[in-house]
Amino acid sequence: MKKKMNRRAFLKYSAAVGATTAISGFPAVLRAQPPEIKIASLQPVTGVISDIGISMRRGNQMAVDDINAKGGIKSMGGAKLKLLLADTEAKEEVARSEAERVIKEGAACLVGPFLSGNAMTIATLCEQRGVPFVMDVAAADDITRKGFKNTFRVFPFTTKFAESMIFYMTQIMKEKNISKIKGVVTNTGDLFGRVQGATFVKTLKEKNFPIEVLAHIEYPLGIQDLSAEVSKIKAVKPDVLFPVARPGDAKLMLRELYKQRVELQGIISPGSPGWYEPEFIRDMKALADYVMDNVPWVNPIGKMYKDVNARFSKLFPGKYIDTNSGYAYLGVLVVADALERAKSTKADDIIGALKKTYLSQDLMVGLAVTFNERGDNINADTAMIQIQEGQIKVVMPSKAAEAKYIHPMPKQLWDRGM
Amino acid sequence: MIALGLSLIFGVMKVINFAHGEMMVWGMYVAYTILVWTGIDPFFSFLVSAVILFILGYLLQRTVVNRILDFPEAMQVLPLVGMAMVFENSARIIWGPDYISPQSRFALSSLSVGPLTIDTPRLMAFSLSVIITILVLIFLKKTDMGKSIRAAADNRLGAFLVGTNVNRVYAVCFGIGTACVGTAGGLLVPLMPLSPYIGAPFTLISFIIVILGGMGSLAGAMVGGFIIGVAESIGPELITNIFHGVGLDLDFPHTMKQVVSFFILIVIMLLRPQGLFGGKRG
């Protein structure tokens, strides 16, 4: 016989269920859950450099997942990190509006954003809103020279790039008995490209270094035709090309150098993406060989690198941890470390903890992450890498070298059987 | 070719296809996919790109563009900008965000004539573009469909009154316009790395070319394209040489080469607002 549920019966059962669950302690588990800590990843996931943006977001997300898997922020009762995702579209105005959005959504700290121009906008906003901002990748010197109190940079700054480049070029010229190099510097016209190219040229002049810059050529970011620029390179007959590029134009440049038969002893980037991504090596094949790049590279013998890279490559087939995804991972580790020590999500506490950061790592070349008064990581460093038979090898500094560098290039681009 | 398609669509329907550059990227990806799957060079597979883009254009016209033809011009912009975003992001979902430079047979070939180096894929793309433009012109002049397109362009109501299926004619015309841009996409594969986000600048530059040549003029699109191409390539060097010639120690940066295009555009707009080949409209 069916018993009809009336109002009194419903209230009685509800009260019983309520009392039972309260006694059993199930809601107590929920109450004991530590609050979630929101941090935000701002990367250029769409737009002209979306390939790098996606790679960096993956680095950020993987670090968050790893921290959560290891028990979250232990000093805050094992609070889990939640990554708010934001897309800057590689545009300054979007970077600002997205930063504004994630701050409103409660992000305790912002991480990102690869492009120096975007970083400048976000840093300015974070200063106004009093929110800590950790730049995983963004190199332009100026960002940390504005006197911002809330901004920290894990990545090397452009002057550091130029100094390392001079150091490595000194070694090459000494070992190969080269007294003078005639070079051409090229760069993209975005903030990073301009600053990186100009700082390299300025440092050469200041140090009176024996590299004569025959031409300094700048072209717009996202350019689709480099024939005129390469004609100019060919006309001045340099020994070495020093390009600051992005993934698209790096390929365009190499093909155009091939087609116009530009004779070079070497292609050595003072530090830029474009020359080490898996797609560059896959598409350029033998043309990619002997290209050198002065980049904040992974530490090939590091334990952390081996662990992270193995899982990253498994998760995203065909990809590997490189400069950008590596620093994206490290950026989140720095934030988590600061939260652990701050034991709070208050901006002042996090900023105070960030200032005292000393995070040992062997994911990237360089030593433990620690910031100076400007907020720059004083131990961030670069390595000289070279593509040899389709593999990226660290060739300098010698303590991390996997292979000996090859200079001058034994074969011109068009002699490689393509 | 890109400007030709844009000009054809505008000339007939008075609609500016703001998804033009993104559709060109689809043409590139079609040719790239054929190259990867079958090994057929983009200089042959551009025909498939053209056919697929024709179908896409035809469907886009019937489903979206045909409904906005009578809207004010400002309102016509939004649906097509929206379509551009759809094409861009669907390309990203299908083919991924990475820059791709497939190794095609002619991608690295060049000819040496004395001190000159001639880029073979560029030469082939240029020659094929000229041939295809002439074929499009012949199609418009000599075939029944071409005549219907011209009639509908000239007087929509008149064409309708004499029994022309204007909707179908418009859809075919839009399809031909997008087939032109699909062809251009295929021919560009050996010349530049492709990624889903390279389309927008092409829409802008072809828009400049179309205004320069004369809105709706196919010959104008060709000549305009030639002028802008040459101006952007040699303009910065030429201006730098002029600066040096008059004793100024200034270099005109290559980052500002689009300034040359816009300067030419402004001059043409001031001196000949209807464009180089545009007829005066009553």
C-alpha cells in the first residue's frame, strides 16, 4: 500500500535527514575545506603569437595542477590554487581589460603575459589596484624601472640578455680566433623586439665590442614578406646575422635568406623566440641547423626539468618544455612559494613574501629565484643553444653544455640538400 | 587576387566582405592539408581551395549576406566581422595555433638572372594571378552568368524585372569572389608561414587596394595591388635615399612601410576620389 507524502511527513523526514547528516559529520568535512586561492594566468592565447600563448598557459596550468596534487598551500590548510584564465590577444588594451576582469573575480596574484607591451599595461593596472603581479616572461628593462612596488619578474631583462650575449660572443671569437665580426641586427617592431635589438646594439657600442653593426633593420610584428629586408641584408654583406624574431618571421627570414643566397658565417640571435620551437625545427628541417640563440633555456641536467618535461611532452605530444613554457611553470611556483610563506591572500602579505623569495630550482639555467629592489630576478640567466642535426643543444656555458658549438656554419643554407 | 575578390563582391552587392582575409587563410589551410595528405603541391591544389571557398562563399551569401543587403552600411559590417571571427577561430580549432611552413616543391626555389634573384613561387603566383584575373574578366564579359552578374550589379531591380534570379546570381558572384581569395590562399602557401591569425591585415590591405583601384573595378584591383606591392617593398628605401640625398641623417623605418600605402591612398582620395579605374556614379 502506498503511503502518501503529506506536508507533516515531508517536514519530519527532512528534519531526520538533516539531523543525521549533521551528526555523521559529512557537512563538517565541507566546512573544513580550506578556501580556494584564485590566481590568474594572462597570456596571448589568441592573436599573432597564440602558439606561444597557449604553450605558456599550459605551463601555468601544469604548475597549478602539480601544486594542488602535492597538497596545495600547506600553510593555509592545504588550500587549492584555482587558475583564472585570461587571454590578452597580444593587445595592450585587451591585456588591461582582462587584468581588470580577473582582479574583480578575486585573483590574489596575476601571472603572465609574455609580451613586454602587455606586461607594462598590466603592471600599471596592478599598481593602481594594489595587486601583486609576477611576470613569468617579459624582458623589456623599462617595466621594472618604473618604480612599481607590486611587480616582479622571474625572466631575465634585456640588459642581462645583451651582457650574456657579449660573454658568449667573446668566447666564440676567442676560441675561433676571430678579431672582428661584421653583423646585421634585425628585430620586430613590438616593444620587446625594439628594446632587445636596440639594447644589443647599444651594449656593443658601450663596450666597444668588435662587432660592427652594418645595418639595424626593424620590421612590423606579424610581417608576411621579408624580401625587401633580406635584400638589404644581402647588400651590406655581413658575416653574421643577429636576429630578434617571433615564430612566424623566423621561418620567413630563413627561407628568404635561402632564396636570395645570402652568404653568412652564422645566424646568432641575441635572444628571442622563433628559433627553438618544435614547429621551427619540424618545418625548416636542415635549414634550422647551426642557428644559435641566446635564451633563458631549460637546465638539461636538472631533476625538476627532467620530471616536468617528461610529463609535459606526454600530455602535449610533439611539444617540450622550452623558454616560455618553462618560465610559465616557474612563475606559478614563485607565486605558490610566496603564498606558502605569506600564509595569507592579502596583497601586502604576498608582496612582502615575494620580496623575500629564495626559490631553489633546476628547471631553467640560472640559480635560485630571488628578486632585487626593482623586482628583477637577479639569478635569471641565459644559455647559448644551437640546433644540431635537428636537435636543440645547450652549447654554452660550458658547465651546462651538451655539445660543442659549430661556428662558422659548415654549409650555407642552399647547400644542405633541401 | 585577394583584392580582385573583394572588388567583385563590392562591385556587385555593395557589401564589403570583412571576412575576406580569414577566408584566404582557409584557402591556405585547404592547400596545406592537401599537401600534407597527398603531397600535391599548392600550385596545383589551389584549384581545390578555390572550389571549397566557392562553396563556402555561396553558402555564406545565401545564409548571411543576402539577409543584410538592404541594411544600412554600418549594420552590414557587424555580421561579416562576426563571420571573420568564426572563420579565424574555427581554423584555430581545426588546424591549431602554430605557425606552419610546409615544405612544398617550389617553396625554396629561385632563379638567378645576372645580379637579380627571382623568387620562383612569387613569379608563379604572379603569373597565375594574371591568368586567373583575365579568365574572370572573360567569364564576366562572355558567359550568360557573367552577363547576369553585370546586369544585377548595374541595376538590381531591373535585372529582377527581366527574370534574372538575382539571389542565385548574387550567391554565385560571392562564391566567385571567395574562390578568388581561396586561389590566392593556395598560391601563398609556399610564400609565407600560415597561422589562423594572419588574415586580418590582408583584408585591410586589399581594402586599400580596392579603394585605390576604384571600388568595383577588377582591372583597378590588379593595378592597385601592383602599386601597393611595389610601394611597400621599395618605398622605405626610396624615402631613406631621398632623406640622405637632401642631407638628412634619417632612415625611414621598415616598420612604417604601411604609411607609404596610406599616403598613396590619401593622395588618390584627394585627387581622384573614385579611384584610378572607378567610373563616376550619378
